[in-house]
Amino acid sequence: MTLSAHAVPLLSDNYAWLLRDEATGTTAFVDPADADACIAAIDAAGGRLDMILLTHHHGDHVAGTDAVRARYGCPVIGAAADARRLPRLDRTVVEGDTVALGESSLRVIDTPGHTVGHIAFFGGGNHVLICGDTLFSLGCGRLLEGTPADMYASLHKLAALPGDTLVCCGHEYTQSNVRFAVHADPGNAALQARAADVERLRRAGQPTIPSRLSDEMAENPFVRAPDVATLARLRAEKDGFR
């Protein structure tokens, strides 16, 4: 049940994700913000699309949904809690539901904080997490709708997943995140090493995504926050950090 996850760069710093169940060739596209770029990526991968998955309602994640659906005639799946703000959904899901992708299975996880209706998808025998704008490499999403308690609970749900989980997030924010992380946790040797690696990758024009959940557990100050108050303080500080 191997599930491949191919990052598709969109807009200025977004990532959409093309998922493929290797046993059957069944595919899903997550968060198609730019229809032309998404269609080009799907066609380059063979032109098959079986479903669209949405993590949350923001335009930089869903704006191309209807055009991609029209091109491939595939269903769109998203959170029941946010159905009124998402493009028209062919299937609504709630926490604990599963989405079959060939022989792979994706479990739906409620992850409010960035938005109140945000969801993530987790599955594959190789442990792939599609987490939108909840968990970033070395960061977390801004609290645009939810509370610090929401985000704290969401991050702790994700932190309970296996350490080898691939964290496939929605933006290339790692370079700015690592600067704040080092500021927040200057004595973390693993983080210092990660910072050097991030700078090397970005200088070479390479992505820093996906990361591994075990690395986030060791280095991400938001995942490592011991309580809601600490996370709230870190998030407020990050919002004004330059």
C-alpha cells in the first residue's frame, strides 16, 4: 500500500500534492489552487485523476477546483464542517472517515486552528500526512479563525502519528520558519543542523518539503510547546517576527 506524494509548486510559495497509489495507479490531487499548473502536472504524470481532496477553504488552496473537476470528471471531497465555504463537494467527510485511494486508505483528521473547518489526510503503508496549513516544516499555520487551544490540540493529534510520517504541507515556508525556530530555541543542536540544511537546499533552489514527523518533534517549537499558553506566545511572537 505504497502511496507516492508528488509536490506541485503553485502560485508564489504553495504546494499542491499529487497522490498515487502505486499498486493500482489510482490518483488524487490535493488543493488545486491554480488550474493550469495542476492540469499540467496531472497530464505530465499520465493524465489520470480519480478524485480531488481539499484541506480548507482558502482560495490559494481551492481556486482551481472547479476547472480541474471539469477537465477530469472526478469527485471532490472535503470537510462537512466547511461545505458552505468550499467548492461544491461530491462527498463530505468528518474526523475518522476514510477515503479509499486504490489499495491505500486515507484517514480524515480534524485539524482546526488555521481555519475552523481544516482537515488533514493520513495514510498509505509508508505513512503520508497531507496537512495543508496546520503543520508546516518547523512551523504551524497562523490562527486566522481558530484559537491557540485548537491549534495545540491539532498539532498533538498529528504528533501522535508514526515518527517516519512524511509531512506534506501546503507552503514552502521553511526558510522563514527556521529563522524563528532558532530564535525561539537557540540551544537545540538538531535545529541548528536543520537550519544549515535548509539554507543549502534553498540556495540550490530545492524544496525543503516533505519533512519527517520525527524531525518536527525534535525541532519544531510549535510541536514541542508544552502547553497552550506557550504555543499562544510563540504564535503571537512569530506573527511579528522579521
